[in-house]
Amino acid sequence: MENETDCGASCANLLRTKYRSSQSVLKEYGHWEKPSEIDAREKFVATHTHHNIFDYNAPLKDLKEFGEGVLLYFYLLKYTAYVFAVLAVFPALPLIVFNGLGGWYIKADVERTSLGNYGLLSFDGSSADLAAAANTTFGHSGRSATTEGAVTALFMSTANASSVRMAGMDKRQLLVAMSVMDLLGVLIFFAYCCYMLWFVRATANAADRNTTTIKDYSVRVGGLPPDTASAALRDYLQAKAGEGAEVVQVELCRKVHALLALVIEREAALDAGDSALAVLQRSAECYPKVPVDLEVDVLDAKFRRADLEDLIRQEQAAADKNQVVTAFVTFSTAECRYKAMEALPRSLMRQWRMPPADKFDNGGRGSAGQKPVALDVVPAPEPSDVQYENLEFTPGQRAARLVATHIAKYVVLLIGFLVVSLAPALRMGLNASGSDTTLAQCAAHCTYTDVTGNYVLSAANRVLYKGCDPVAGTGTLPNKLDCEDQKICYECFCRAALTSAQYGELLYCSRFSNVVAVSTGAQALAVLGIVIANTLIQYAIGWLTHLEKHHTRSREAVAKARGLFITQFINTAFSNLVANWYLPGPAAALPHWLKGYIFGGAYADTTPAWYTDVGRPIVISVFLNTVITHAKIGFWWWWRRYKLSSRYRCLTQEQLDASFEGHDFELALKFGQHLYLIFVVMTYSSSMPLLYLLAALHFATCFLSEKYELLKICKRPLTYSRDLAVYAAGTLPFACLWHLALGLWFYSLFGCGRSPIMAAAFKASLEASLENLKGLMSAASALTPAGVAARLTQSSSAHLFLGFLALAAALFVFFTLANWLALMRSLASLLGCIKDSGAAGEAEFSNTPEFAVAVRSQLLVGPATYSIHANPAYAHAFERMEQLHWEEKELEAKAAAMPEVFGDAAAGAASPGPAAALVRAFSRRSKARRTAAGRLRARKQATAAAAAGWEADGGAAGYGGGGYGAIAGNQVAPAPGPGAGFAAPVPFSIPGQGQGAVPTQAAAARGGGMPRQDPNLVLSFN
């Protein structure tokens, strides 16, 4: 019983919050120093100078100050806004008017501007009017694949029927004219794409001709042996460049990835330590006593910093001995650079066939001295563009990472697809609201769908079905006979009507009002699912791209923009499409738990109902994308002002500096998002021309708001090369292919005769070619080769089909011609017909001065060296980490004084020494936020200290000594006088910096707990 009482007291003491007197804390750690707002403003001016230099109305050409990447980005925004403004006037406005004249939809909504509202060519009126005129209904219930298949057949059946007149115009001829206008709109956009291809290259080349940088004289050398000597490499390249060639710089790049990772972690540890110290000091200034946990945070940060600095010193010592991974070599003239690249072939075959005498032997040293190697010499990027920490990753390693990240991207895309697929699953499943009735049962026994698929009940059935319902009615017929199978019809109709947003039936279907919530949720999820998935994709792609370890920032930015563009385009344009698609073949192959969620849609074609369930969410998501883009900029504007207004709360200089800082201008992210929006708009604008207007609004407003963001809110962006703009300009023409591919299918739903521009023989040949896909068509939907051939050659779509073929052929030739020419040149070089020019390309160095002249005359723009030590982004990685042995000893001594703070006397006696103190103080409190290496390092320090015979003296009476306040029962005792408990100071010397002394504490110090130290100890460091 006594043991249990002791254990309870011990546990209570362990859990009780321990305190120190504020006086002793301030005496040891000093008072809080208010961060300097002057320093913060100076740092702000250094990184945000452009806020005061550039006016918002500054012309675009002035943005070249931020690099050609930013300049070309804003030109792309401006010209894209122009072209979509033109397309919004023609063909969008006429198409919207003509679509609106159709009047197929009963209620007014976004889809009234779409092609789905055009209606049957043989009937002028709404779907309800057609149902009333036909006086017929189908015996099917619900918007199912069967119903939509019947609607498709109805629209296609007008091919041989006479066309009606709509607003004084023949409806079939007007449809053909509309498709021609759509084709003209594509040609306008394609002309813009061709202009941008020329403009981006011309602007970038002009900038290159007018600007001299170190990359005009430099090459990057790959395939080097790990022990490469700079002198040997210099002599080899000078010999290959020919007589008179001179190499002025050779920068060997070694493995530094681990070093830079440690430096980044050290910066975080320094910030955490400054913050913890400031919190401790301010708490001591404001309160009479402070929790010991605050001091533990300070010690934890110090130990963490000491661990990291020790590892950094080791890495710095080995940095000059690490393996060479690549080299940047600078020649005296651009001509020498060209000759060196011309002399060394890049093709693997040519390198393999090189005589050993022509290969690099590293001056006869190392492995290359025994077996010379062929070097891979390519043009060098700008020094500021190089990511030195990634240069050590070989092509094989990067390829493996690329495969892994692509798999992860597909998984992210699949997750987005599943999120988007929830909406049609909710809409299609009657069981979503707890019903046991199936669509098959409704189709077999109930009739409430008109000829166009709308949910309509006759007056007789309206009374009959409600009366037969066992809850809303009596469950029997008026003659008291059993309703039998018609008992479910009231439920079937109400669920189908309310799910399709026919809220006028809510009074009649009051028992199923909960279906309205499910229906509204499904409609909201169809839009929000796209937005949420795109947001998840945005963060995932950024992280995954970083793992690919690209060697240059521009290449990483292109990879990020490409990943964002492709995944968000697929998610927005096709996830909702596929989720609502009727695909019986793939659906049958799905596992049981996925059935009903994927490939179980109702649409095998673009019927009018398709625009309601699929088209409308796409239009709304495009508009929401614009709103969210501007909302982000508005948030950053507000956030920066909020930080400035609340900067009085900042405790450290880093926090105050951050309150002045703006956010990063992420160019890769913006390129990817704008590209995907262009492709989504072009993919569906043939049938939903309202997208042209939304795109014009998006790019016009983004140009204005993002220009303000760049010049007045964010920090100065990184300098990017032309790579992002070149990629975007080269991708844009393919949007025309998507537009034509879907446009011809949209317009071919309306039955028309064969186009006069299509020969009967061509149609027969096309049908024969499609026979090879017959099995795939039958598994996917009800398509047939004859039906597809008829749709591609009819008068409303034939010209779009020919345009698609012509454009695809033109793009294939344009984008592959250079590759074909390079392949033929390579084959001719292998056969010895021509000389291999390596990576030299065309010679353009006539106007480039010598490197020394460019440096002296200040014609050289940017850095004048590839040395990682001179690069501002990496200079901090090679700062000297002073090994303050006396500070480490003081930390270990303080930790050794703390066993009793984290337990009672019995616990301290059971596990005495600094080892137990460190484990309890640091591993227990902050294990989650310390790295594994840091925890092991701390444990090693503690174990070594314990092995050296350091022991904790005293009991549980107090913690401290020498200015500490003794703690007993959480009561703060008066602190001893200055210097109490300290023995003679320990002398130490620092070479070149004079003498000093470190105070030590006697073993029997007031309060106990401090270790003994040798008073004759002399500390020094080199």
C-alpha cells in the first residue's frame, strides 16, 4: 500500500507543471530584444524593390526586368485575351443566339445557350410541345441508357425528314452554317497559335542576341570520371577546340545534396530556437514564474542546431573530396565553345566508335587513365538556373523517379476521378435515398417518360400512382382491388423527377422531399468535385515534380506546368464525361463494389439531357476557376496587410521580416492552370459557345489582376528562361484538334444527308476501315461502323472532319519534321557521309565579344562564374560552422542538471545522469519534430557524457544554482545573488581572436544538479 502511495505521488509529481522564477531566467538568458523594424524594411526593399519602381500602367516591355519567362507569360495572357474576345464576338454570339432560338429546354438555365437547346430539325418547339403533339410516351422510367438511346435514335432519324423553319430560316441549313462558323472560329484560334509559336521564339532569340551572359561561352560536360582533375579537363577541351582556344574557368560540381538538405534543416532549427528563446524571455518579463517546458524548448533547439552543425562540418570537409558529377567549362570566346561542341559527338554510337586516343583519359590518372571515356558536351544553362543539389542524380536514377512520380500522378488523377464520379452515382442511383426499388422494376411497370425523355405524368396516372402508394394513398385501386406492381410507380416518378431538378413536383411528391437534398447535393458535387480534385492535384503535382530532381529550375518548372496542365485538363474535361458515359463493356468488368459508381452513366451520346448533367458542371467549373483565381490574389492582398497590421506580435526578427514579405509569384503553376483552361474551353466550346465569353473574361481579368499581383503584392520572382513559354506555345495548337474532334460529334447528332464534299467512295472506305473497331464499339456503346461513317460524312460535320484530318497532318509534320531531319542527319553521320557537329548547332557568335572584354566592359549580364560558392542561393551552405566546444559543454551540463525536474527523487535515483535527463527532456517532449539523425546524435551525446562519469548531484529540492530559483512544491524561492555557486572561471583561447573565460559551477552548487568540471580545462577550436 505504501508503495502504491509513493508511486501515486511520484506520478503526480511527474505530471505536475514545473516552474522557474522569472528573475533567474532573465539573469541567465537576458531580456527580450525587440526586433528591428528598420532591418525588416531594408530586407523588404531588397526583395520588393519593384513595388516602388514599376507603375501599374507600365508597358509590358518593361517587365523584361524579371526575365524573359515572366515577360512572355504576360504577352501570352494579353494576346490570349484578345483572341478569345474576338471569338466571343464571332462565332460565339451568333451561335448563342441560334441555340437560344431552338427552345428545346423548358426551364431557363445555362444549357439554353448550348447546342442541346437547338432541338429536332423536323420540329420547332420545346420537348414538352413535341410530347404533346406526338401524344405518345415510352414505357421506360428514369433517365437511363435505354431512354437516352431512344432520344439519340430520334435525333438521328431526321436525316431524311424535311426540315422546319425557325425564325424564318431553314433549321437544317442553319445548323450547317453554324458548324461552318465554328470551323472558322477554330481557324482564327489556330492562326493565333501559329503567331504565338513565331512570337515566342522571335522574342526569346532577340533577347539572346541583345544580351550577353556567361552561358554564351560555357558548356556543361557530362560523363566525367568521379576523380576528374580540372587541369586535365581544361587541357583536353582546349585541345579539342583547336589551336588558340583557351579555357578560362573549369568548375567541377560534386555531390552536395546531403549538405544542402542539412543546411535547410539548420535554418529551420535556428528559427525555432530564436522563437523559443523569445517566448521564454517575454514570458519571464510578463509573469513572476515561467514553465520549465519553455526552457526545454530552448535547449532542444540548441541541441538540434549543434547536431546539425556537426553534420554540416563533416559534409563541408568532404565537399571538396566528393565524387565529381559534372563540370561547367567557360571558354574565352563563343567561337571556341562552338568548336569544342562540334568536335565532340553526342550520339552514343559515335561516342562508342571514338578511338581511345580521342577520349578523355584524365591525365592518365584513375580509372579514366586505364580506360578513357567519351564526354558528353552540351550548352550550359544560366548559373542561376542550375540546381546543384540535383546534379548528382544520374539519368537512370531520374528515370526511376520519373516512373514513380508518374504512377503517383495517375493515382492522384484516379482519386480525382472517383471524387467527380460520386455525383452521377448519386444522381443515377435511386437507392441513394434508402429505396429498395430498382430502375429495372420502374421501367417494367411504370410509364412517366415522354418521347423526349422528360418526366411527365398524365392526369389519370397522377391520381392512380399516388393512390396506389401505401403511404401517400390507400395502396389500392378505386375499386378496392390491389394495385399490384403499380405500387412502386409513385416512388419511381417522384425520385426521378426530383432528382432531375423538377422541383415543381415537390408538392405532389411531398413524401420524397429528402430526394431534393440528394439531388441538390449531386449537382453541387458535380462542380465542387472538379474544383476539389483540381486543388488536390495542384499540391500533389508540385511535390511530386520536386522529387523528380531536375537539373535546372526551368526544366522543373516545365515539368510542373505540364503535370498540372495534363492532370487538371483530364480531370475537368473528361472525368465528368466518363463518369456519366454509358460503357457496358468496361462496367461489366468492374469489381462488384465499384459497380454503379464508374461507367454506369446514362449517356452514350450528347443528347439534350447530356448538357444538363455533364455540360453545365463544366461551364460552371470554368467560371469558378476564374473566381478562385482572383479570390487567391485578393486573399494574398489581404493577408499581406493583415501581417503588417499585426506585426506588433512578432517576437523575432525572422517573424518581423516575414510580416513584410509578399508571397511567391509561381510562374509554373500559372502556366499550367491557364493552359488547362484553354484546352477545356476549346474542347467544349463548339457546342457550348458561352465558354468563349467566359474565357475572354478570364484572361482579360487575369492579365489585369496578375500584373497588379506581380508589381504590388508578391516578392520579386525567380528569373525563368523561355522554356515555359516555348512549351505553352507549342502545346496550344493541339487544343484545335480537341475542338474539332468533339465538335464534329456534337453537330453530327442531328440527322443530315451526306455532304456534297464527301464522295460516296470515301464514305464506303471509311466504313470499311471502321469495321476493325466493331468489337470495341459494341462493348462501349450501341455504335456501329456504318453509323459512325454516316455521322462523320454528313453535311453538318464533314467539313469539321476534314479540318481535323488536315490539322492533324499539319501538326504531325511540323512537330516531327525537325526530329526526322535530325534522325536522317544522324544516320548520314554514322555512315560517314557528313561530319557530326555534336551539340554545336548553328554558329551564332559573330557579335559576341571575348569573355574577358565582356566582364571588363560590364557587357556581361548576370553571374560571371558557375562556382557554387559564388551563387547567392548556395553561399550559406559553405559558411563556416564554428565548433563552440564550450557551448556544447554548457548545454550538456544544463541537461544533466534537470533529471529531477522531470521526475521525483526516486526516478532520478533509478536513472541518474545526463543520459536519462536528455532522453526525458528532449526525446519525450519533442521526438516528433526532431529528425532521426538528430535524436540518435542527442542519445550518443548523452551516453558519452554518462560514460565519462558525469553524475547529477543533489536531490529533488531544486533545479538550478547560480541565479536559479529553487523549486519546491511549485513555489518559487528567491533567487541567489549574482554569481552564487560559481567556481573559478575556466580559461580558454581562440587562435587569432584572443583569450576568454567560461564560468563553471561547483559540484556543491546551491540547488545541486550541475556536474563537476575541471577548473584547469583549456578549450580551443581551429
